[in-house]
Amino acid sequence: MQQSCYREIQVKPLSPVIGAEIRGVDIGRATDEALSEIRSAIFENLVIFIPEQDITPAQQVTFARFFGDVPPVPDSMFRVHPDSAYVSVLENDEQRPPTVNNWHSDYSFAPMPDFLSVLLTRVIPAVGGDTNWVNMYAAFEALNDQIKQRLRNLSAVHDYMKLYERPSKRHLWEGERYQQMEMARQQHPPVSHPVVRTIPETRRQALFVNESFTRAIEGLPAKESDALLVDLFDHVRTPEYQLRYQWQPDTLAVWDNRVTTHYAV
């Protein structure tokens, strides 16, 4: 993966196809030049990790706003941070088992899916808890020309409820969570997106399907749609398109949801 020349930050690629670690910057004091270089690093590496960032929720939001609008957290889906309405809290332990241990792209079920996700790790387990990312450019480019052309002409339905209908997620609908989940279901009806997206900044094409939220290919019989999606979901699991990241506390991660899917192990 070809890298730009950086002056304000140090960028170390973590694999040939996806991921980089960034050093030499304090996000709480980052200059516009450093932030512009971080933006370039995101486009080139798709997911970046900036270790040793002991920043406040307000500083995290300020950083995120350099890249675009930051809406308030939808309280129907996440616990809102007590110090900021724009930061959600993801917390898993024995009493709160994870719900994102599946391949997904954040908010692909929205009419306008999120561009970036900005995650700050605070507490991590002594062992485990890694996250995997897939380069969806590479996954698309590895397909043969006939399949590529077919996929370029297709759209798919993305549905929030596909993931949360699974038997393994039934506990999320129990007790006090039921009202929260029902509100989220009503707020997110199914939407349609192209199976292949062209990214304006790079002019490259990437697959835009994920097994958590992509329910069906529009215009195809159900069996044909299911078979095609299974093939694509299997294809993106290829290790050569992936990065597995081992977290450390106070690591700031940023990834482009348009061209990646991820799985919290």
C-alpha cells in the first residue's frame, strides 16, 4: 500500500492491505496540518490507531468534528456518556455480553450510513477482545470481471432487524431493554444501497454488504439472493483482506465505514 509523505505525524502500516498506527501527535492539541494528514492516512489505510491518547469526551468530539458532522447519540441504541451527548459508551463484561461479535459496517442500515467511527478504548481485558477489519476495496478488486460487472448493477436491502432477530440476540429484547429495542426498530426501517460503492475521494470501488444488516439483493429471487450474499460474506472473510488488532488502553481508532467491515472478537 503506497503511503503519502507525512510531516506532522509518523504512520506505520500494520499490514500490506489495511491498517496503520500513528505516532507523534497529541489529539488534544493537534494542529490542522496534523489533522489533515490523519485524514489522508485514513483514506490510505482505511483504519488507523493512535495510541496513548488520554483525552476527554469533549476532545474526542472536537477531533471527530474535523471530519464532519457529529450527531447526538441515539439513546434508543446506546448508553450515552454522562459527560457528552455526542459520545456513546460500549461496555462488555460477564453481565453485559458483547452484541457486535459479527461482521458489520456501522449504521449501514441508515439512509445515509456513517462515514467514520471514532472509538477510544479505556479498559481492556487482560487477554482477548481483539477487533478484525476487512478492506472492502481489496475484496471487490479480487473478484473476476464478470462478477464485478454484475454486482455494479445491483442494490441490496439493509435492515437493522436482521441482526437482532437472531436467537443469540433474544436477550436484548428481554426486560427493560424491550422498549429500547422496539424504539430502535421503528426508527430504522429497511433501506436500499448499491452493492458496490464508488468512493468520491479515491474514485475506487468497494463492496458494500455485511452479514449483520444486508438482508437481500433487490430484484433477485430469494434463493438466488441468499446464495449470492452467502458467497460474498464468505469471500470477505479471506485473511489476506484483513487486519486483527490487539488493543491497548487509551488507543484512539478511526475507520471508514464505507470501505470496511469489522468484527469485535
